Amino acid sequence: MTLGEFISLSRRDLRGGLRRVGRFSAGAAFYIRAAVRLAVAVLAGRFVIPLIFKLAARNLFHDRLRLAATITGIVFSMVLVTVQMGLFVSFRTMVTTMIDHAPADLWIMPLGTKCFEDPALLDERERFRALSVPGVVEAAPVLVSFAQWHIPSGGTTPVLLIGSDRNELGLQPWNIVAGDLYDLAIPDAVAVDRSYFERLGTSGLSDTVEIRDLRAKIRLVTQGIRSFTTTPYVFTPLDRARSYAGISPNKATYLLVRLQAGANAESVRTHLNETLAKAEALTPDAFRSRSRSFWLFGTGAGAALFAGALLGMIVGVVIVAQTLYASTKEFSNEFATLRAIGSSSRYIYTVIIIQALLSAAIGFGIAAAIGKVIVKATADSALPVLIPGGLMAGLFLLTVAMCVLSAIAAIVHIMRTDPAVVFTR
Amino acid sequence: MSDPVVEASDVVKFLGHGAARVQALRGVSLSLSGGELVLLMGPSGSGKTTLLSVLGCMLSPNMGSVRVCGRSTAGLAPEQLTQLRRDHIGFVFQSYHLFATLTAMDNVRLTLDVRGDFSRRVIDRAKEALATVGLSHKTRSYPLELSSGEQQRVAIARAIIGDAAAILADEPTAALDGENGHAVMSILAGIARQGTRGVLVVTHDPRILPFADRIIHIEDGRIVRKAGNGGLPAKP
């Protein structure tokens, strides 16, 4: 195939696809308009409720056992999808938590940095290079490094040190539940999250511990600053972090850049990238995107979550399709009668689609309730399941789409039924 | 009697495929006019049901033509045939084919519902149709709460509510005892006597011969005899 033929075919496919989308949209608009008009007329008492709803509901509720199987299938499927997508959202949020809480206009990092937790180091000379670029007001160093935390009862556990000085550009702990941010200025002071007390072998505020054989005292406690890697974050001033990590005083992992008011971030970033030797500058959005890309897709974690969600959807489609098909087959005499007395194909589709939608609504309602319980139950875990409103709405639409898709087999079966069979049954 | 409501001319219909293909109708012609009740009789396998399906626009003839209320069915798409059936033909089936989960009222109303008529007057029309078949007191009953004769009367009410010009009934008395069969045929004959509708009844049941204006005998896919009701007892 030549390139010209390929382009021509692609255009034809695109036109065909757009036509189909147009037809689908027109069909959906027709149904929505008709439904709204009908609802208004029924509420005004001018119309009676169409039997189509009664037929669908009675077909669905006629066999309670099958209904239970259908709903169970939808619930299992949607809980699985909800958990996977909730984990995905949570993961996506957690991998950028530190970036979200840093008040930087630009981030400077060692070339090739893949994510926030990447512990490569910059030389302090890069800071001076950055400060020489017009538009840069400040470039505050931040150290991110692993260190060994000595558990008082014995043994060690790795922690991720966040070393930053307390200033306008500092990466400071938030959600403080005990102590004060000023307390971090006290010698040996560190901040930890209370969800890691057990892991760190501490009972909380004022406990004295050791990090890399150096004394540290918990002066600040936070809540909910958790890492999906399960390695606890420990906040401390920059110099102390360097000591705990055994890193020389002229090194840092990041430079948080504050720009002059009115400076164009993109042009400053370009200028910085031309000026820096072994570092690069990124906007916070670009750094978020890079971190997400690495953790979600570079490690395969996101793909695994999506695969789980997809599997859940497939299971749901198969179960709902099977039960809808069986229900439709059981009522095939009634559908044939409907056809014999002159009901249009659209009328029959609608009966089956309403059955599917009712199943979706019931199944989703239960799945959403279970989802809420899971959200509460995992709230304090390393990777809590998050179901924001948008995700919930998306999952509802997905359930509806899944159930409507499942109705196709039933619709095909019924449209192949010859109405003349009513004379032979 | 008025103009034909259903007409068939030289209708040929094959059923099945390949070695199983059979010629069910071999050049059948008949007409049904408003105001008459016609019986279609014949042995099993003679083509009665196939003819009823063709006249009811459920099957299309391979050859010949069918006209419903003056409109030819030739070349019509399935949805157009469905519409023709919806607008002009009412069916009464041997095994009633009522919806077990709907009340008598809703079963009757269904004919208008599939036409998209959701106005409040459908309730009055359903009540009227049920009154015509003597079931005013059973509007809220479900089919399983009705006797066989009552179920068939609900099916007749469903067939007439839409003002169909032709009522096609397939063995409407086959599952009924003599008394109920008589009652059902009386209702169908009454509908025909109103003058606007024609009623075609496929039957094996000799008890209902007195209700016929005409009797058509079919054998092996051919009409072998057409007769008036001369010599038969007077219509009740």
C-alpha cells in the first residue's frame, strides 16, 4: 500500500467513524429529548407511564435468583474496577505529593532525574549558575536521600530524608498534629508522620532516636504524609539532613526556584537549561508528569492497575450479558408477541436496554457503597483507595456502558426471532 | 360489506432451505372484507398458518402479492411491514400470548403503547375494549387469575383496541371448552358485524362453522373450496 492510499483509507475510516459517532449522538439525543418530554407529560398528568418500563422491570424482577446473579456480577466487577481505579488515582496523587506541596515556580534537578524520590545529587555551583539567570530570584536547595533509622528496640529501617531550610521556598511538612514548625530549628529536630510510629519503633513526640548513628529527636508529628513506597519520610533542616545522609555540604538534590514577579516561566526555564551544566529545569507540571509517567508506566504499576480494571470490566460484561441473554431468551415468546402486534425494533431494544440500565443502577449503587467502605478502611494505609466525585461519576457511566454493551447479545437474539413463531408456540 | 381489508393474489411461499425447502403456499388468492367473518379450514400442514403469517405481514410471499387496506406489501422493509401490521392488523393467538406480568388492562393497552400512544385516553379505550369482551370487572386481574376463556377474551380486546381493519385469529377456540369457545366466537362475530373490520379465523373446530359468513378450505397449499354459509345453521 502506498502512503497516498494509506492516507486515503485513513481519511475514509475517519469519515466513517465520525458519521457513526454522529448517528450515535443523534440517536442518544432523540432518546434524551423523548425521555424528557415524556417525563414532563407524565408528571403533568397528561400521559400515563409507558408499559415499556413495567415490562423491563417485571422481566428483570421476575426471576429473583437470576437478578441476584446479575447484580452480584455487576457488583464484583465494579468493586474490582473501583478499587483498581481508586488505587490508580491514589497512586497518581501520591507520587506527586511532595511536588504539589513545594512552593516552587521551577524545579532544578540532576539531568535524567525520573521522579522526586530519585536520589541523584547536584553540585552547589549549579545554584550559582541558576541565580545568574535573569528572572530567577531565589534557588533554594532541597536534599532527598535515603538514610538508616535505628529502631530503639534494635535493627534499622530505611527512611527518606527531606532536608530543607525553613524559608519561603522550603519544602516543609504539613498536616502538623503535634509540635510546631519552628521546633525544627532546634538542634537534632526531625519530623515524622504518626502513621509510621510503629514502623520506626517510636511512641511519638520527644522520643530520641538515631539516624546513621547521629542523634535525632522527634519535635514534630504530621498526619497523612505517607509514601506509596512505604519508606517513611523524615523532614529535617538541610544541613542536618546532609549529616544524617553523609552527604557533603555543597550537594543537594533539587533547587526550588522562585521567579521574579512577571517573569515568563518558560523562557526562564529555557535560559536555565542553556546555562546549567549537569542539571535541567522543569516546571512543576512537567515534573509531576515525569514522576507519574515513571511510577505509573515506567514501573508497570499503572499498567497492572489498568489490567485489573479491564479484567473487572470483562468479567462484568460477560456476567451481565449472560444473564440478560438468558432472561431475554426466557421471555422470547413475549418479545415475539411484541413484534407480532407491531412493536418497532426500537421499542424492543428499549425494553432490553432499560433492563440493563436498571441492573446497572442497582449494581452500581451497591458497588459504590462497598467502595465507600473500602475508602474508609484504607484511609490510613500506605496506598489508600481514593474515589473522588469525578471518578465516581465516571464509574457510573462505565457501569451503564458495560450493561448496555452486555445487552447487545440479547438484542441480536431477539431481533433474529421470527414474529411468526407466535403461531407455532 | 365494504372494500377488502386484506387481499392475497396468487401467493406462493417457500419455507426452509436446501433439502428441507417446501412449498407451503401454491398460488393462493383470497380477500377479506370489512364486516365479514371468514373461516379458513384445512388439515394440519395444509398452509393455514403460513397463509395467516403472510396475510399478517409476518412473512413475505416469494411470489404473488398481498395488499393490506389497499397498500401492497411488495418491497416493504421489515420495519415498514411492522408498521403496517401495527396500524391495520390485530392478532388473536391459539395460546393467547398474554404477558403474565401485566394486568388485563395493561395487556390490552400494550397495543397502543407500542404505537407510542401514552395519552390518558388509552385507559378509557382499554376499558372500552375490555367491556366489549365482557371483562369490565377484570381490568386489574393478571392472566394467571383468569380462566382460559377470559384470557382469550383479553387477547381479543388487545386485538381490537387499536381499530385494526383486519382481525386474524389462529385457532382461537382450540384450547377452550364448548361454552367458552362459543362465547369467544360470538365476540368475534359481533366485531365483524360492526361492519368496519373483517375477521379471518383459522380453525379445525366444526362447532364454530355457524358463525362464518364464508368458509375457505385449504389443502396442500392450495385453496380447494370457497363457500358461503348456505346449508349451515343460521348464525347465532
